[in-house]
Amino acid sequence: GENVEQHPSTLSVQEGDSAVIKCTYSDSASNYFPWYKQELGKRPQLIIDIRSNVGEKKDQRIAVTLNKTAKHFSLHITETQPEDSAVYFCAASSPSGTYKYIFGTGTRLKVLA
Amino acid sequence: ETGVTQSPTHLIKTRGQQVTLRCSSQSGHNTVSWYQQALGQGPQFIFQYYREEENGRGNFPPRFSGLQFPNYSSELNVNALELDDSALYLCASSLNTGELFFGEGSRLTVL
């Protein structure tokens, strides 16, 4: 069935260092891969997304890479800041439904000052 | 422009009871999706409504049902509540870009 695996489950980095979160999806027909940030007690918010016709996308300190052949995609955060501390979820679109997304289990990122 | 709003924010029910959760979509968004987020897990797709019709459903039993109204607001109904239904229920609206705009969620506790 459709599945998205995400790791690591927790990640601690020093302020200013980089953080990388990796996800693997199962359905080769998935074509849209968003990343959401969820702060404690808050709603998930989209931070970056990538479509299957693109290999990499960057927005300031955040970048996402996609390897369709290997069916994995990664989130890269450079120059981390304390406000980057949150839970990050990757997701993959399900070919069986518009805006039906399969989410990973989340990565709790802690940026240590 | 108002965002997605959900009510109630918190509620406690007992096993076997029924619950209705409500969602107002972001202005102009005609698609509403509902997700269940158990503690420490990612959101799981329940179903989606487009122009008042269900047009996608995840692996949830029929006791999870929903509605969408002409103003695109939506309800999620859960009958015969079970302990495992305790979770944060997220409503998300979308238009055509693929981006989901989530509400703050309704936290349901089943005792």
C-alpha cells in the first residue's frame, strides 16, 4: 500500500549547523511532495514543496531534493536557528485522490542555542 | 482573508458516544479534507469533499462520515466512539495549487 517513511524521528543540532531529514515513498505515481512544519500546539504549515518534474528547489535557508528513481526526497535546512525547532512532516501525493497526502511520522528538530 | 477555523478546540467524550466536528474553509477554497493525527504521528487522511461531494476516502470505517455545505464549510461525524479515536482532528482546505491550509484542529479525548 501507499507508505511514506521518514527519518530520523528526532534530530538535535547546534545553532548555525545544517539539518537534513529524509523520506522515502512507495508509490512511483506520486508526483507532489510537500513539507510541513508543526510547532507545539499549532497547525501544520507548508514550508516548501516540490513536484516530480523538478529535482531540487530552494527557498532561502530551506531546500528540498527529489530522487524519483530511488523514490526518496530530503529536506535541508542550513544555518539553523532556534525558531526552526519544531516537528517536520514530509508527505507524498496519493495517485488515488486529489489532495490526499500520505504523511511521514514526523521529525522533531531541536536547535540548541 | 480568514483562515481555516475549527470548532470545538477540545472535547471529551465517552466510548459509544457520537461527535460532530466543524470546519470553515479558507475564503474561496472549495475543497476540504479531514485528517486524524494521533499523538506523535503524522496526519492520516480520512476523506475529502469537493463541491459537497465526497471524492476520496482513506482507510477509515463507515462510522466516520462527513458533509460539505454550499458555503464549503464541513462537518466530520464519528459514531460509536472508541478509545483509539482519541486524536487531533485537522481540517484542511485547498484550491488548485495542492497546498493544504490546515486549521488549528479539534482535540478529541475518548474515555
